[in-house]
Amino acid sequence: MAIDFETPKPILQMQAVLKTVAVEMMRSKSRYFDEHEREIPWEYIEFMHAAMRSVGGVHLAPKEDKANDDHGQPRHPPIGYQLLASQIEMLAWGDVGMYLTTPGGGLGAAAVQAAGSVEQRAKFLARFGGDKPTFAAMSMTEPGAGSDTSAIRTKAVLDKKNNEWVLNGEKIFVTAGDKSFTGYEKLGKGFIVVWASIDPSVGHAGMRAFVVESGTPGMQIVKLEHKMGIRVSDTAAVSLVDVRVPFDNILGSPTVEKSTTGFKGAMATFDATRPLVAASGIGVARAALEFLKDKLNENGISIRYGLPRQKLTNIEREVIDMEIMLKSAWLMVVKAVWMADNNKPNVLESSMCKVKAGDVTTKITQRVVEILGPLGYSREFLAEKWFRDAKITDIYEGTGQINRLVVARHILGYGGTELR
Ligand SMILES: Cc1cc2nc3c(=O)[nH]c(=O)nc-3n(C[C@H](O)[C@H](O)[C@H](O)COP(=O)(O)OP(=O)(O)OC[C@H]3O[C@@H](n4cnc5c(N)ncnc54)[C@H](O)[C@@H]3O)c2cc1C
């Protein structure tokens, strides 16, 4: 199947709708929520929940058209992930922190989707279509375990008598952890997927994910981070002391195999979500670049696209180069999500597009602030905020360095122990 470079119609239509949301509900509130870090954007959350329900989906992306043609092929190529990436790019163009407060399963549901059984998906994911907006989160990072996930110390021990898992440990930097766990009246019952070891002696092979429902005794939000960017998105630290979850809340096999199959669920989650993180960064950088062009225009400088490079001014060349960087990052995202949509393994492409987007978004937002000078640095405009918001693209769901390692391993054919 060939890659079609034309943006599919459903995506164009959805982008038009979401642009209105981005302008009316996000941009207009960006500064307020940046300065009121602990406030929850209820209006946006409730609007998005109602909007998503009204189009029949509990996620941003609608169901795919499965009708087949005369040759038994789907009439339209599946575009679920491509649509999602485009939606996220547009919402992040509005405000990436607020986009992270969009209700739905988030990383938690992605983990259930990737590592859970059919029954578990049915049981845990149905809630997102309920009356109230509902959140889920995923916690892997610990004070002593970030990039090196084999250092995870949270433990899950089976209490055979009660048929329950007992979890103990500490998790940090859990995106949407508060909204997923605290039990706000306006929200439905969420959950946090907690990665823990059922056998620390076997490293990754013993790693499993557990669904911990909102309000489960023993689990506590102990801290909410104050952050440089994406400040409206809550980032929680969580403690787990003798947290009991039903036996069936384990995602994947309850026994240890001498392989890394347990951890494959986590990796599969990231294959699906890294291109989406890349898309969100690209939305931020596009916002900054468009703002720069608007400001240049206001000062009588427009980019003369048709001219040979040597006839352009330095600023024109810079803007064009940034547009090239942004477009190439976006095309890498499109390739990664196209592969996901067509059930092709995309580990390499997912990590590649995340590396590229992390680099490009931090460079562009920084350069925009520099070119604008005092206007870029001033809190009167959002350029400085986009500069702060962009950096996270290069940190969560695998830092730039870690994703470069993943890319190198895949290209060179090395395993995790040979190249680290
Ligand atoms: C706002 C925010 C939200 C987050 N949300 C979540 C979440 O929802 N769930 C979750 O589980 N985690 C989350 N995280 C955690 C995030 O995924 C980790 O911060 C990230 O994986 C890096 O881990 P670390 O902070 O421990 O850094 P470290 O692993 O200690 O790395 C520090 C530096 O060393 C580099 N480094 C590490 N190992 C290598 C290597 N082998 N080669 C080269 N360089 C290396 C890293 O790239 C980094 O630059 C979030 C973080 C932030 C800031």
C-alpha cells in the first residue's frame, strides 16, 4: 500500500472544528491557567467530554470505516491514529497543557489497550464513555528509575489466600495522576496503571502493569509538581502502601517467563503513544512559528517564498528553514501513525519521529523567542510560554537520548543489553 500525501477529508473536517476549540477555549485561557497552576480547566474538560460523546467516541478519534470493497479490502484505509495525531497537533497548537487535560483514557488506557486481554479492555475502558469525564494515567517512573526501567522497585506480591495483589512502592511524575485517582465529584471513577515487579530477580521479565482504581486504600497522591511548562496538566507523585487490587487487575501473565514478555506491554504502549507526543510538540512549534510570521508581517516583513536563497534576507531563510524542520518532523509522525494504522511494527519510526520532534520543537520555540527579542521574552505574549511548554516533548515517554538508543539498536540490530 502506498503512502498518500493528501490529507484525508475526515481529518481536514475535524481540524476545522478543533481549530475553533483551540482558539476559543484554549488560546484565550492559556495565560490564565499558566499563572494558576493548580486550577482545573473544568469548562474545557466538560466541553470536550460532551463533544466526544456526541460524535459517538470516548476517544478523540472516531471509529474506523470497516465496510469492505468488492475485493474484501476496507473501503477506506484505516486512519484512526493519523486522525488522532492530527487532532492532537491542532489541540496542542491551541494549548498543549490543556490538551493534556482532555478527558479520556490517556496513557492509562493505552497501557490497557496494549497489554490487557479482550475482557480487561472491555472492563476497564468502557467507563470513558460514561456521563462524567473520566481520566486514567500510567505510572512507571520512580525516584530511582526513569530511563532505566529495570531499576523499578515497586513490588507486587500475590496474596493467594485472598486472590489479591499487594503493591508497595513510590511513583513520581504521573501525568493526570490527580484527576485519575482523587475522585473529584465532577469526574467519573478513573484509574492509574502502576508498573511493578512480580519478581525483582529477573529484571524486565518480572515487570507487570496493574490497574489501581481511583480511591483504592493504601494509594495516595503525596505531591503535585510545580513545573516549568504544561502547568495546567497535573503531575502527581504517588505512594503505595499495601495497596490491594483484585487478581484480575494484572495486565499480562501472572507468572514469570524467562524473557521480557511482561515488559513488552510497556514498549507496545510507547510505540502507539510516542508519535502522539511528537505531534503535540509539533503543534506547539507551529503556534510559535505562525506567531513569529504574524509579528514579522505586522512590521512589513513577509517571506518571499519563490526567490533564490541568496536573494532572501537572513530572517526569511531562517523562517523557511524552520518550516522545513517542522514539516519533516510532521512527515515522520505521519509515517509512524500510518504504520500503526496498517498494523505494521513501528518501533523504529515511533522513536525516530519523537527524537526529531523533540529537537525541532525545542529549537524552533527557542529561536522564535530569540528573534522576537523583548516581545519573545515578555509575558504579554505566549511565545515565552510555548518555549517552556515545548521542552517536555524531549523528556517524557523516553528522553531524546533514550529514543536515539532505541533507533540505534534497531538500525544496528543490537539488543538492550548490548547497546545502552
Ligand atoms: C511533566 C512530566 C510528566 C511525566 N509524566 C509521566 C507519566 O505520566 N508516567 C511516567 O511513568 N513518567 C512520566 N514522566 C517521567 C519521564 O518519563 C521521565 O522523567 C523520563 O523517562 C526520564 O527519566 P528520569 O527523569 O529519571 O531521568 P534519567 O533517566 O535519570 O535521565 C537523566 C538524563 O540522563 C540521560 N540518560 C539516561 N540514561 C541514558 C543513557 N543510557 N544514555 C544516554 N543518556 C542517558 C537522559 O536522557 C536524561 O537526559 C513525566 C515527566 C515529566 C517531567
